[in-house]
Amino acid sequence: MPMKLWISREEEAEIPNFTSLEEARKYFKEKYEDAFQLSESFKIDGEQVYSYMYIVDRKKFNEMQDYMEKHNTRLIDAGNPETKGFMESYQSIL
């Protein structure tokens, strides 16, 4: 399967302002299907913020998930040949 393209700045500018988590989730799921998933949520200045991942290379992304589980880490050493391409396998969306 060929790699998907990252979301461009132009596409990013067209993303609407959402009024709820469900509205955002529905929009991204309809547009990006299974390439879109919730990453984590956290608070910034008292406001709940949700971080998503747009997966552009599913094979490499799954390798990264396996690596993190095997090594019990969330940190990826980009200079390690074993982890090459992991960070390029997805795009973060806030």
C-alpha cells in the first residue's frame, strides 16, 4: 500500500472549529477513515485538548507500536536504524 500524503497546510486551514469532541471525531473519521485515531488528551490552561494521529504508513506505524511495547517506552531514538521511519509514519493533529 503506498504511503498517504500528510495533511497539507491548505487542508489544515480548512478544518472547521469544532464545538465538541464527537463533532471532531466524526469529521476526521469520515475524511480519513481508519488512518485517524485518538492519541491522548490533556489540559492546557484548564481546557481539555485532544491529540490525534493521522497514520500515513500503517506498516511502519505498527512496527513503532510493537517496538514501544517491546521496549516499554514512548521515546523513539530517530538515529537508531531499528526505528528508522517510525516518526514519519504518522502526523500529529491537535
